[in-house]
Amino acid sequence: MVRKQATVNPARFLVPLIALALVSACARGSGRDTASRKNLAVARGYVEAMNRGDASYLDDYFGPGYVYHGVMGELDADGFEAMHAMVLADFQHMRITADDMIASGNEVVTRWTTHGKQEGPFQGIAPTGKEVTIHGIIISRFVDGKVVEAWEQLDFLGMWRQLGVAEPAGGGGTPD
């Protein structure tokens, strides 16, 4: 008896392997999405705590070795808390709005706007009693649900103009 050798269709095995790879990739992605959602919730919690004037939230916010990179320089958690307390004291009734929040993996980007009244001596500027609106962006990097590093930029020039200590755009001032 002559046996006919069976031929194997490679597509028969390839299709299930591709499907398995796609399911595996989606499962890994959903874990990232879960972490992103958790990190986003922590970042939202920070904004809500700031609006309540609740600095105790910072204890839950910072991860080990926290580093802040911003307009006030590079700060550790204690330095950030001191800056935070100064800003809240100098700009009372401060209110922050998270205009956009985008989470991807271990990072959350927040574009924010804050409104407040300068009632304390901020960076050598005597209290003006003026209302200011400041815009900024912060990128926060998370590890295990806590922020370990953040990069922030904000519109200091716009704030100084609103406080009357810098010329408005096109203000006609003469350079030194």
C-alpha cells in the first residue's frame, strides 16, 4: 500500500498564531490602560486637593526619590511642599482647572489654568491684590501609582504682566 504524504497548509497554523499574538498584545495593552487610568486618578486627586487647600494629599502623591523640574529649579518632595505652601499663602483663593489630562503608560500630562489673587509677597513682589490667571503644563512620571518625577512649565511672564511688574506685550517699554 502506498501512503500518500499529507501536505500541511502553513496558513492553518499561522492564523491562530497571529490571533494569539494579537490577544496577547491587547492583554498587555489593557494592563497599561489600567495603570494609565490609576495614574490619571492620582493626578486628578492632586488637582482636587489643591482646590481644597489640602496639602496632606502630597504625602500620598509623592513616590520615593521624587524630583520636580520647573521654574523654581529642581526640587525634592520637601522643596516642592515648601513651594506649594508659599504659592497657596501668596495667592489665596487659588483655583486650578485641569483643561486637559492625557495618560499614557506611566506618564500623565496635565494642561492647567489657575486663578488666584496675589495677597502675599511673591518672589519679591509686594502684595498687589490683583487677580491673575496662569496657564501651564506638567508632565508627571509615575511608579507604583505615585509621582516620582515631574516637569512643569508655566507662563510666569503673563503672570508678571497681570501683576503690573512687566510690560504688556507691545507695551512700548525701552530696552536697557
